[in-house]
Amino acid sequence: MKYKRVLLKLSGEALMGNQNHGIDPVRLNAYATEIKEAVKMGAQIAIVIGGGNIFRGLAGASQGMDRVQGDYMGMLATVINSIALQSTLQSMDVEADLLSGVYIDRIADSMSGPKAISFLEKGHVVLIGGGTGNPFFTTDTASALRAIEIKADIILKGTRVDGIYTADPEKDKSATKYEHLTFDQAYEQNLKVMDLTAFTLCRENNLPIMVFDMNTPGNLVKVLMGEPIGTIVTN
């Protein structure tokens, strides 16, 4: 296995499946199955999920809502998604623990690096909800921060496309895929891999990012084994 301890970043929108809102049980089960297979191989997996399928703070702010309150609503949306995936994993007999950047005593323990590492070393999946616990930061930034805290080998950004392209491949059929990029190249070419704060954290801490298609069965295991199926960004 090439990558032993990873931070898997999933978008909230990915959980919608074919729905236009909320959580699709079929997609949830598919992701949980992929994660279970990876854990059986001995991978240590922490997961950060976005909340865009439920609520986005920026969207609320654009409609006149206070940005700080909107961001806290978004953080709670990530906790809802994390609980859903935790429950599905547990139904498949996978040990899964929920930690949160926002203090929610009855639902999740507070996030700390040592606590997360302890769970990972026991073979548990660790779901980290609540973003960074602070407004004005995205779940991309939360992913980078948490990956550094748990000393992850890499961030795996699971998307519905199989890597980073010169343009959006769903809109531009002539777009070509990159196999490998440096952080500087991605920045200079304005490729939207992650937001700039997250990107800077990864570059400064020498933390690679792999973008791959999470919706294709078996891909998570392939990435962990080092198969070149996505796009990797490194220093």
C-alpha cells in the first residue's frame, strides 16, 4: 500500500447522488462500501465531508443572512453528513468515530490530533465534522488542517471526475487531464483544486493532494495502492 494514513475529502453535493438536495442512501452505501474495503486492507482513513447538499454559508450570506451565522449553519450541515456516513459504516460493522470542530457534546467528541490518531491506529474510521470550528473557512481548509493534524500521507479529494483538467471536462470536451502538477503550476494556471487557504497549507506542509473519481467502484483502493488513476499535486 502506497498511502497508509489518508484524509479523504468528500463534497456534500456528492452525497446527493441523483437527488437535487439532501442525502441519497444509495450513494451513501456505495461510499461506505468503498471505505470498508480500504479499511480491510489496513488503511487508516479520516474523512471530512462538506455540507453543500444541506446548506452553504456563502449562499445564505448572498441572500442577506449574517455570514457568521450562515457559516455555523454550514458547519452543522457537515456534522449531519458525517453522522449519516458514520451510521452507514457502523451498519456494515466498521468502527467509526465522529469528532467535531464545533463543540457538540452529545453527538461528537471535540476534535484533536492525538485523539484522531489514537482511533486511526485502532483501525477505526474517523469522521471529522464541524469544519475548522470557525466561520470564514471552508471544508477544503478544514481538510488541509485536519490532514496535517493527523500526520496524513496525502489528501484524497474524491470527486465525480477522474482528475484535474485544463478546463471543466463536463463542459469542454477538448479539456485534457493532468497526471501530475506542482502547487506552483496549479496556482499559476488558476486551477480550482482547493481554495487558496487550503492550498497554501498543503504546500507549506509538503502535503500532496490527489484528485480522483470517487464514484467509480474500486477507485479508492486503487489510489491507496498507488495506481495512477487521478491527478496528484505536490511540491
